[in-house]
Amino acid sequence: MGYVIAMAGKGGTGKTTIAALIVRIIREKKLGSILTVDADPNSNFSDLLGLELKETVGQIIDDIAAHPEKVPSGMSKDRFIEYEIQTAIQEAEGFDLLVMGRPEGPGCYCYANNVLRNIMSKLIEDYDYVIIDNEAGLEHLSRRTTRSANALVVVSDATPVGLKAAFRISDLAKELKIDIKGEFLIVNRYDKNIDIEKLGKLKSNYLGNIPFDRQVEIKSLDGSSLMELDDNSISLRTLRKLGGKIWGCN
Ligand SMILES: Nc1ncnc2c1ncn2[C@@H]1O[C@H](COP(=O)(O)OP(=O)(O)OP(=O)(O)O)[C@@H](O)[C@H]1O
Ligand SMILES: [Mg+2]
């Protein structure tokens, strides 16, 4: 059974960046097989992982809806979609990638979500770690595409507004009874001490801060992958120290 790490947080806080750094650290620690899942329809996880964007689950669902004749006789549509999704998983060095995208076809939203959920629960069985980069906000929680996670990593900036958004994510996950074993707050791009009172009910989830990392900024401006980020960059060094609870060991 795979250990699921899901990212959450307000827009632009650094979810995708931190997800890519987590992939690097789990890979360097050789903790097991890794499936990365880009669940943000405006996906850029693949860029940060150094992979080309290939076929998305959304495109597969749309294509089969538009061309039902492609489903081989003797195979159910769901089984065929599952097969196509398996073949859309890209293999990279030390991890695989699945990109969800978003189906554009009319009226197939619920259907697509159901397909995604079923596929995810099967894929989770096949890997040791599944790292899901989610879109900003709460949609993935309220649509319940994040149904359960061993670690929900909430990324925030240090502002009261940012932290309030982190509170809301935490509350919603509880309200929706999403099965989350551990919830962790990271304050990104900040290297001062946080007034612990400001963290309110998130105090116990707070892992620490990741400072602004000029090397991450350079990679981002170049549009290049974080798989090439210097091993000694401040963000990687800090996350290695902070993150043991996220990946379940030190
Ligand atoms: N610690 C850091 N130091 C410097 N730059 C950073 C750091 N973390 C993230 N960034 C930069 O901040 C920007 C936003 O980061 P990222 O795309 O990871 O955020 P996000 O939360 O995934 O955004 P979105 O909500 O749009 O998906 C990027 O340009 C990224 O390079
Ligand atoms: Mg992102």
C-alpha cells in the first residue's frame, strides 16, 4: 500500500516546488518506488520534474468519449480507460509521472472524477510513495479527489491571510472527514521566526520554514527542472531537516 503525500495551499505558495523537492529527497534516500501525480489542471509539476507533458487522463477520457468505437470489443469502457491511463504513465529516473489534466467534454465531470478516484486507488497499491501536487485552494478537497493521505502538506506564506487559508484547508479536511493521518504546515520563502501564537490551531502541525532560495528562483526564471537544483541549495537542505515526518522516516 503506497504512502500518499498530498500538497495543499493557497495559490503560488510553493506547493509544486516543495512537491518536487520531496520527490528528490525520497529518491536520494532510496525509500522506494515513487509515483508523482500532477492533479493541477494548470499543471507544471512535470516541468519541475524535468519531463515533457504527454497525454493527460483528461485527454484520454475525452478521446474515448468522442470515439467510443476505439473501445475493443469484449472490453468494458472503464477497463479500456484504465488500460490507456496505465500506458500514459511516464517513467523517469527514480519515479513515474501521471498527469491528470481536465476533461473538456460536456457533462463528464462526475464521471471523470469517479474514474480518477478508482484509478488512483489502484495505482496507490502499485507504488511505495505517491506524491500528489494539487491545484490551489480547496477544490480538490471538496471534490474529494484527495480522499485520503498519509501526509497532507499545507504550504503557506507567512502572512495572516496565507495562514488563514491554511486554517481553512485544515478545517475543511476535517469537516469532509478526509482520512488524513498527518497534517503538516510549511511556511515557505521565509527565514524569520514565526510568532507561534499566530499559528493558532495549526501550531501542532507546524514543521518550520523554508527560506527564499535564490537557486530555486533562477531555475524558475530559466523554466528548468528542480531535478537539477544543486544538492546543497538552501531549500533542499532545509527540507531534508524538516521533512522526516512528511515521508514517514528521517
Ligand atoms: N523557497 C523558495 N525560494 C524561492 N522561490 C520559490 C520558493 N518556493 C517557491 N518559489 C517560487 O515561487 C513561485 C511559485 O511556486 P510554485 O509554483 O511552487 O507555487 P504553487 O503553490 O504550486 O502555485 P500554484 O498555486 O499556481 O500551483 C515559483 O516561481 C517558484 O519558483
Ligand atoms: Mg502548483
